[in-house]
Amino acid sequence: MMRTRTLSALVATAVLAAGCAGSSTETAAPQGDPVRGGTLRYAVASYPECIDAAVRARLFSGPQQFVETLTDQDADGDIVPRLARSWEITDGGRTYTFELRDDVTFSDGSPLTAEVVRANLDALVTLAADGNADTPVNSALNSYAGSDVLDDHTVRVRFDLPELGFLRNASDPYLGIYAASTAAASYEDRCAGKLVGSGPFVITEAVRNQRIVLERRDGYNWAPEAVSEHQGEAYLDRIEFQVVPESGVRVGGLQSGQFDVIDEVPATDQEALKASGAQVVFGTIPNLNPGVYHNPYSQFGADVVLRRAILKGIDREEIRDTLYSPDYPVPTGLVAASTPLAADQSEELAYDPEAAKELLEADGWVPGPDGVRVRDGARLAPKLNYVAGSTRGASQQDLELIQQQLKQVGIDVRLVPTTAAEESANLKNVAEADYDFASGAGLSKDIDFLIGLFRATNRRLGGFPDPELENQIDALDFAENDEQRLAAADALQRYLIAEADWIPVREATRVFATAADVHGYRIDPYGESVFYDTWIAR
């Protein structure tokens, strides 16, 4: 069965909305012919933990510029060719045979071959086995059985289990294909940005916590037509990613002309930027919605009734209206609405404080003298950890408003700021960790990522046994056709919300702004910047 476009039953439309002129993936329509040359100055809020997307490069708008993937996604979410011209899926989704382009080279001059693709996938599996790969890699390659080189430009990728989401996973930079030298490189070198890709730009400098510099790749001429406005080399000569943690400095720098593009634009600054002529662009990330999860070993975290009460006691519209703006979507389910196979669970997420109170009453929690509920002399005061300053998961402001909302139903949430190191230490021994709930999110383009995130083997769950949840996950993991997969994905999402195993707070929305003279800029279905078609009119 040859499929060179998409598994049609599994497609959902990516949501990308421009804050200035309706839905668009560009900040402005081109005015005249594109201008070649120039340096684009991009102020980013943070430096990535690792420049290689396979490891920890989430929320870094860079990988798409220098690394390419076997497949890609167009603006409608359809899977389209990129490094692979076509593919054949056989054995119920256990085998993928890719025919590669024969005109692609990496920036060191070496050619794209089937052997290089095999080396990349094998290297990612090794990274995962050593604990150095990000969760999406673990999920995408959890049943990887190896790759076979059929000829110079044909590679067969084998899995032990059906992997019906692999084409979509293969479109993300965390499965990017690098030159053989990078596939053989150490974890440290990959994180430091010593990456040789086939993209339209090349990394020429990386100074941790300061800047990353990309320069145009001479001779690049294989852009995927389905997602590109032109062919040939990129328009820009150079892109300078400058780390600017303070949002006010980023915003002021865009207004003054110091920067051309900025990320993580606060809601409070968006209208002023529009009024000054800047373009504001929103990208909704397909993922497990930022929210709250429980420690299954803690007394409060293990209480499913309490979890359900928290789920109903959160007013997500108030969070959106108070802290953000109408341009931000309210979560409609466990995963973002832009995630393929997302289930609409709006009714289950509706704010219902009275139902929350009834659940707690029935569970023996009665109002105490100060309104906080008590049972057997114990106050209902669960501890909720969050990483201070992190852009992953619910923000501190989100959680502070949730704290106020839950106080109204008698739950006294104690917010505890932690460091990333403290969070990592807690996850090494969840059973002994001193927290009841924590904040987080999960990133991926395909619904299969729920398998890795909710199996007991995920470090967040610390091996806690949940046989029914494992059964639900197995149904998705072992699905052998689109119909089975659709039903299993829907059932798993509904189970996780019914058990409040994940409590969504908001949809992960990235907000960018560009100067008025920046054209051809777009964000991809993953909410990341793409600069191949970008040019500056100055």
C-alpha cells in the first residue's frame, strides 16, 4: 500500500492564528519582490538545554533552519514529502520503506543516503537507551527494531509493534536526519551545536546562554514545495539568535529596531506592539495541554476523588480572560485541539464548583472553621510543586489563580517553587518525594506520545502500577489500523480525564512578534519559527 501524502483518517488541522489579520502562518503579505541578503536579529527568551532537538531543544525556534526530516506537515496538517520522496507502509504499520531524494547533501558535502538514515535512527535509539533522548524520541522509537539499507536511496524501517503515527513523528526535528559525522557524535557535541544538517542554514557559532548564529547554506536547492514559497537558497544571509530573558527588553528592542523578531510576547504587550506597526503571531502547539499531574504515591495525589474535584474546580475561561486575552484558546480536552486525534472533552472540563464540593462532601471532606475542608482532623492542603520561571507547564500566575479558585471549594493548595535540579531529583524517586501535585506538559505532534507519557515506566509515575491504564495504553500502542487507532486514542483520552490523571489548565500557545519590514515569516504546525522564505524590506 503506497502512501505518499497522508493517512487521511488521522489528519487534524493545525491551528495558527495571526493576532493582526485572522488566520495566517505569515506576519504580513510580501510587498514587492523578496529582497535577498541581510541579518535577521531574533531575541529569544531562553537558551535551549541542548541545541539538538532529539535531546532537549524544546521551545527553541532553530532546528527547522538547519536540520531536515524525512517527512513534513503542510498548513492543513497533511503529511508531505521532504527528504523522502515517497514511502510504503506494510505489515500493519510495522514496516516503513522510504525512497529518498538523490539530490540532497549535508553542509559538509556528504550525500544523503539510506545508510545515513539508518545511522541516525540507530543513534537516537542509543541516546534513548542512555537516558539522553527527549520523551518524544522514546515514544516514536519505543518499538524500533532496526533499519535495512535496500539500496543507496531506499531504507526500510522496522518496528516490533504497529507505529501508525510514525510518518507524523518523522516530520519533527527530534527525528531530524544529520550527516554521518553527527550521527556518530557524542551527546555533549550534539548539545553544543556541533550539528551537520542539510537545511538552508548552517550553525556557525553557539555561545551558551548568549547567542546562536546561523548563516545561509550556499547551493541549497531542495526545499519541499508543499511548505515553501520559493526554491533555491534562503533569502537571509544570517540569523542571530540572541538570548534576552527579560520580556520588557525584548519588546522594547523590537519597537526600537534593535530586534526583528521576538518570542514569548506577554499578553500585556501585544496591543501596544500592534499599535506600533509590529505583527503579532500565535502558534498553538500540538501537545498534552499544560496542566497539573499527581504523585501517585502521595496521600492526596492518590485520591481520585480529590483529583476529580480539582478538575471541576478550575475555571479555565477565567484563567484565559484574566491572564491572557481572547486570542488564546481555552483547552477543550486532554491534548491541544491542534493535535491529530484530539478528543473534544469540553463538557468534562467545564467549570463546576458545586460538583467539586459534592465530590468532596461525599468523600468525607467537610468545611473547617476557615473554609478549608478537613477530614479526620487533617486539612485538605495538598502541596503543588512548580519550577520557578519555567515556560513548560502551567505558569506561576496560572497556578496562583488556580489556588484562589480551589480555595472557594475548600481546597487549600500550597504552591512550592522549586528549581529544575530539585524537580529532577524528585523524579528519580517519586515514591519518596515530598509533593502531591506538580505542573508540566508533554510535547509531540502525534497522539502516540501519550503512550510514553502515561506508562508506568515514565519517570514521572515512578513505576506506580495501574493495570487499567496500561490496558488503555496497550489498545493504542497495538492498534493495527486507522479505525482501531482512532477508537483507542479517544478511549485513552477520556479515561485519563475521567480519572483526572492529568488536569489540563490551558493550551500551550506561543506568541511571536516581528517588525513591520519582516516578510515571509511563518510558524510551523509545531509552533516554531521557519525562516527559509523570510526576507527583510530595508
